[in-house]
Amino acid sequence: MKTLSIHSGRGGTGKTLIATNLACILANRGFNVTLLDADFRGPCLAFVFSRIVDYRVKYWLNDFLNGRCNQNEVLVDISDCYNFKGKLQVGFANPSIAAIQNVMNKSQAWELTAVKKLFSLLSYLNKDEIGDYCIFDTSPGVQYSSINALVASDLCIMVMSSDVIDLEATKNILKDIADNFQKKTVIILNKYCPENRLEENKKNTVAQIEAVLKHPVISKIPCYCDVLQGNRTELLAVKKPDHPFIKQLEEVANKIDSA
Amino acid sequence: MEKQFMEVKLLAKVVEQLKLINSKLDFLTQQNAELLKIYNARDVMPLSPKADVMTLLKLPLSLRKTVIALYKVERATAADIAKATGRSRPVESDCANQLVRMGLANKTREGMTIYFSIEPGLEVEK
């Protein structure tokens, strides 16, 4: 099983959009995919799959980390809702304010339990060959939940826009965290805009970014207004599989699959 | 005569101060002995290690690899850790023992086998 963590230095780079659609693309190719919301401070998957969450979620990932349920009880199989060839199961983080506050007050010892629990979940998915892919949608910046997910993953996908502040934030995360754990890392340049300050010298933006971050840019996804303005509860990979945004992610999936 | 009296008085003050220093040294020695007793007993005492991911960032890479291997299991021998990290058993034994000395891992013996583990202490949920 391949474990991917989709991370970013700052918020609003498109992590959740990429994570959810990438999971759908892989599930539609016949893979068994597990998507986990590792953003306990700003859970998003419960919103994206809100129609399903209301009647299918018995336990949250928070409950699993707190030892209230087992691995098989926390994962919600949603494949039948989309008729994917493979299986897509999701572990949702609890979006209630009380749950977010609860996570914020956790101690170092709890975080140690949490990382061990994550490893046990991955081991469960690996053991019974339940999963081909596990994707963590993380919290931006340096948060315990994100670093826990990053440590547990095989590949770190950093999502960033070509904004200079994003570049600095990504550089810091890579230098201080991902590179320290010797994680294989790739970059997705999302919401790419050709009229960017990085192109002032008319140099290749991707080459510049790769030189600064010392990791390969595997995709350069342009900024699509219809994607940004679209209904987030409707999965683009399901509703518009021929959209250029999805086509770009199909290529990302190819690269990840062959890696 | 008065000068001699002053000298005796000064000497008595010095002796008094020396006694005070001595008593403080006795206290420190006793405290140190107690700390040493706790330190030496650590290999067999249940601890509450804090080898969380943020602490990991402060450790050298060699120790970090051992901790990550220990995250995946309940407990492991040096040979088990070596299998997970791809390094040699003596290297892992050295790293695991170093983590035990730092208070970041537990060490238990069952017969001839020594197990290492990273188990946080029980915590009441807030």
C-alpha cells in the first residue's frame, strides 16, 4: 500500500480539492483507496461529503485516536454512492467546535498515542490487503496531526501556489520537517498563474521553484475559476471527469502509481 | 589581648560557616544519591516516554529512525528494529539503549530477550 500525505505550508492551496479528487480518480481506476482527514483543527472532508456524513458516520477519527472504536469502525465505505470500480473509504475528522477544542488541548503523550494509532490503522489496511492507497488530507503548516501523518506516509505531496509567500512557507516546512524525516517529496504547483512575480526574469517558474525547494514539481495546475467557484460538495472527478483540472490530476495519479 | 580575642571570634565564625557548607554538601550528596538511584533503576521502571513527532525533530537521524520503527509495534527486540530499519542489530541495540537512557523508550526483559517499546503513560481524556 502506498501512503500519501497531502500537505502545504499555508492554507487555501487546494489540498482538500486535490486529495478528494485524487482519491476518486484512483478509486475509479479500481484501486482500494482510504482517505483520511488529518486536519483536526479545520476538518473539511465532513463538509465535502456532508450528504453521506449525516447518516453514515458512527465514529470520527477523533474517536479512533481516543480509543473509543476500532479501525474497521472508523472507516466509512462510500464507494456505492459513486459507483467506483474500486473501493473508497473515508475516515472523517469531527468538525464540531467541541471536538476541535478537545484536539487543541491534547498533551504530548496523547500525540504520541495518536501517531501510534495512525500506524496501527495503516498496518490494518496493509495486513488484510484492504488498501492500495491511503491519502492523508492534512492541516497546513506545522501541526501535530500533520506531522504525525507525514511521518506515517511514504510520499509527501506539497501543494503550493506560485506565490512567493507560499514558496517560503513550503521551503520552511521541507527544510524543518519533511527533509528531516527523509521523506520522498514532490510538489504540485496549484492555481498556477503565468503573470506571477516569480516570472519577472522570464525564467522557467518550475525550474526556479525546483531549484529553491530541491524537490521535483510533478504538476503545474492552472487556476480555473469554475473550479474555485464550484460547489465543493460535488466531486469534480465524478461530475466533470473531462475537466482539465481532473486531467492534470489523472497525470499526477499516473506519476504516483508508477513511482 | 584584644587582637587575639578578635582572631578567635573570627575563627569561630569561619568554623560556623564551614559547618553550614558541610551540611549543605551533605544534603546535596544525599539528593544526588537518590537521583542516581532513580536513574539507575530506569531500565526496569515503567516510564511515560514523550517520543512524539516534535521531540523526534530534536533527535539525530539515527535515533529518529529507531523511534519510527518503534511507532509501528507494541514492543520489539533490537533484531526486530533492525529488520524494520535495514540497519544492523548492534546499531539498533545501541540506538534503542540510548533512547532508554534519554527516557524516551522503555526496556523490559523476558528471560534472555530484551524488548524495547515506546508506550505513553495512561492518560485520562480531557
